[in-house]
Amino acid sequence: MKKKILFIFFFLNFFNYAYGSTETKILNNFKKIQNISFDFKQNIEEKTEEGNCIIKYPKKIYCSYNNKNKKIIVSNGKSLVIKNRIGKSYFLYPLEKTPLVIILNKELLINKIKKLKAKFIEDKYYVYSIENDFNKINIFFEKNSYDLIGWQTEDIYQNLAMTYIYNIKKNISVDEKLFKLPKQN
């Protein structure tokens, strides 16, 4: 009798994993991530920028842009800094006032996805439209791997910003010093 119950339990778990909902598969994949490193391409209006980022949950990000100003974006979990390494431009924002707070808050993201149904787009990816306070973001997951592959927001000037991520590496060794906010010039 115990063997039958055990067999049924394993069968149901396998069935649920193999044929579970898209949301379940995305959530199971996403819950395993402690940090994620990737290259990105970002389109804002007709301008394209590229670079690489590391997100460390909860709420930390470091991005380095491959542009002429060598822009960086850093969040320590509370504030977000955008700084040009060439020149003296420096912008400091409360993280909670930016749409990135949704991407950087894994628990919030998981709780929002649990309540939503994904839209399947172009037979390529799943998208969730998520709102939190005054922040709105569309988050994209790849259809086969269920990996995060990008997001769409409005920037601080209300321009549509599309970020596509690739060369994804999960749960790598990350230096905490990356997330220390840069000093003003």
C-alpha cells in the first residue's frame, strides 16, 4: 500500500512538472535564481545601447554600458544611481520610484506572476504586464527555457524603453562591492 501511494505521489509530481502551467514552470525556474548576469541591448526611441549587467536578489543591480560616456547603473537595494564615468553627470533616485524595483524585487515579481496569466506572443515568449504603485513593466520569458529574456518600461522621460537580455548566466560568484553606490564627482 505504501509503495502504491509513493508511486502515485511521484507520478503526480512528474505529471505536474512535465505538463504544469506556464506560470508554474516560470515560477519554479525563477525561484532558483539568486543572481543573474547577462549582456543586454536596450532600445529607447530610436537609440540603441548595449552593455552588461548583474542582478543580485534582492534589489541590487550593476550595469555597465558600452557607450561613449561609459554609463553605469548601480542599485544597493535602496537607491539607484545613473552615472557617466566620463564627465560629472550623476543622478540618484529612490529605487522604489523606478520601474526596475519590480525586476529587482524577486518576491514581489513572484507574487505578481502567481496572480496573472501569461500572454503568449509571436510563438516565442511569454509576457506579463505588472504594475506596482506607479510603476509599470512588461516582463518577457523565453517559451522553452522559461528564462527571463527582457522587459519593457517607460524611462524617466516617458520614452518607451525595451531591454533584451542574452548570454545569461545564473547563480555565479558575485563581488558585493559592485553594488556600492559610486561617489559624486
